[in-house]
Amino acid sequence: MDTDYLIVGAGAMGMAFADTILTETEGTTITIVDRHSRPGGHWNDAYPFVRLHQPSAFYGVNSRPLGDDLIDAVGWNAGMYELASGAEVLAYYDHLMHRDFLPSGRVTYLPMSEYDPLTGDVVSLTTGARSTHSASTLVDATYMKVSVPSQRPPVYAVAEGMHCVPINDLPKIERPADGYVVIGAGKTGADACLWLLQQGVDPDDIRWVAPRDSWYLDRAGIQPGTFFEGTAKRFVSQYRHIAASDSIPDLFRRLEDDGLLVRLTTDVEPTMYRCSTMTRAELEQLRRLKNVVRLGRVRRIDATEIVLDDGTMPTSADTAHIDCTADGLERRAAVPVFDGNRITLQTVRHCQQVFSAAFIAHCDVAYDTEQAKNDLCGVVPHPDSANDWIRTAYGASLNSGRWGADADLQAWLAESRLDGFTSTEPPSDELMTVMMGALDTAEPALAKLEQYIAELDAADESS
């Protein structure tokens, strides 16, 4: 079977890429291969109470809105744009596939199948049948390796008879435990703690094993629509802080003082940054937890104690251990996005996977040469350590500079639903003043970021 694009992966990035190709071309054919029985990628395996950590307003695909463009009136996200639930996201992708993609007559969807890179065959997971698909372009939408705790067992040993389950099983609890141990410092671990607090669990009955403290993004500063100008001002202000800083610690102090970054406690310096967002209300809830265990990673759970890198803590068979340790977005080495007849989907704006996939698809359609495409699609790897904030800020800034020099690309960005940081509306006088002021700090800010990255690289080499 011949196809123009063979997309491996019907997750968020694969669907965003396919949507842009369908919207911006005529007659182009697409084959989508995925291991799941329905589109949505890791959302099929996520915990049942999961919600987006960014507004629904700029998640999904460009052609179809997600959600109702509402501002939450209750809960810990009150006053900000709605966050779609996992069930809503799955329904969204199912509708997209069956109401838009397949009726177009240009999409072939092969669920419960995997792509064999050695032979180029598509193999059915249910029958074992192999089929050959001759594609002009192979699109790898799996390179980012998104994973959730339910997709693999814990990476530490668990003694027989101990209650240790992935976060997915939290809503299945049938009787109270004598306490809860949440294992994992990322946003999944934070979500588990917040869910337990929502259910009325006493904060003293929750122990949170957090090997690393994290910097979080204040979700109030990542809001589109009616809040766009405030978001834009906060985004621009980071360049002022970068330019004015005299060291890496000083930069993070400035970002925290201005509310661009927040953390659980000022007593511990964060060493992690994963683009996780948090509202002030959520942060205040997490601060109710007094039993945050900072003894490194769990090595094993025995019958009476948990063994960690730097110590032990007591436990029992009646304690519920909640595994949240899967690396949601594994740090991968950057590779060229465009390489011959292969496209490898990666982030070209930090922490914006679906936007990046749509942007890459647009570049493939709108630009002629591989060099031109790769110049616009500089990879900004997903961050892991706190200092990766500096690297992602630098990479995103370089890309933004290239995009700003292309009038056609600026017009596309302004019309892109997934770009929550560009607007078709003319800026107010106040925002224009802020933006013009940013021009004076942009160049020294980039120079300062280059200096800090050189310092980090030198430190890495010496260690």
C-alpha cells in the first residue's frame, strides 16, 4: 500500500502532525500505526483522575477546539482556563479520528499494530499479519518516549505481601490504609498527593518520597485568551531578569521573586525542572504535607521498612505504597527533525509537544529544503534538571528569533490554535511598551544565557 506519510504513533504529537498535513495540503495520504486500540497514546494508560497541566485552549490539534473555552469557577484551578480530563482528551482524539480523519478518505488507521523498523512492515498485534506500506516520508511520533506508571512495574524490589500499586489504582482502594507513601517527586507524585488530600486524607497520613525538589511554573502565567497580555508580559520579563542577573543562583532568585518559578519550600534548593505547572492553591495544599522524605530514591520495599539511597523509613503491609516513578518524558538526545525521508518529532518550543508537532508539519509543507526546515526546527530537548531551564530558554529564544524574521511564519503562528503565545489582536499600548523595552534586553539576555551554558558545560566536563 502506498502512502505519502507513514506516522508511527497515534498519540498527541502524531495526531497534531497528521491534522496539520490534512489541513494544509490537498490529496496527501497518511497511514497512522499505533499499538493501542484507540488514538490518544499514553492517555490510554494514564490514571483515571488525570487532567491536563496546561489549558485545554492550546492542547490537541489546530483544527478542532478542545473543551468549551471556559474559565474554571471552582477547585484549585479556579479563575484560570479549564483543564481537560483524561476521559475528555481520549474522547477528543476518538472524535478527531472518526469524524475528521477517516471521513476525509485520506487517512488509513491501523490500531493494535506496530511498525517493524528492520523490515518496514506493519505487524498486527492481534493476528500477527504483516503488511507493507511504501511511504514517501516516515514520521516517528514515538521518539519522545512518553510513559506512565501503569506501563511498567516499579524499578525497585517489593517484598511479597506488600501493597504497592501504580497511581492508576488509587481510585480502586476499598478500605482505608494505615497510611500512604507516594513514591516519585514529579508532577504525577504531586497529583497523587493532591488527590489523596481531595479525598480528605489527613496530611499526616501521607509520606511523599521526593528524591529531588522541583521548580514549578505558576499556571497563572501560562494563560491564553483574555489573559494573553498578562502572559505575554510575564514571558517578556524573563529576559529582563536574565540580562540583569550576575550568576545562575541570582537568576533563579530573580525568577522566583517575580513569580515566574515557584517551589514547595524555600528551605530546599530545587534540582529538578520538568515544565510542571502548579497553581498557588495546589502549592498551598502540598505544603500541608509535613512528611516529605528526601533520602534519595527507593531501592526496595521490605516487610517492615523502605530502603532508600540515604537511609530507611518504617512501613507495614497495611501501608499503601503508590508508585509514581515512571519518567513521563524521558530525556532523549536531540536528532535532526528532518533527515532524508524521515521526520523525528521533537519539541521545538520547550514544554509544548503538540504545538511542536503541528509546527514541524507546517514547515514540511511550506518550505522546500531540508536545511531550511531544520533551521526553523531547532530541537529544544525536554528539561530534567533545574539548570535545564537555562538551556531550554536559550534554545526557545533562538528559534523565536528565526521565526520572527519570517513574515509568513508569523502569520501562521498568529492563526495557530496551539500557539497560546501569539495573538492576532494588536497589543495594547502598555504591552507594546513592555515589548519594546524587551528589545533592549534581548541581546544581553542571550549573551548571559550563553555564558551560563558555558559554565554548566565546563562543570559537567570537570565532573
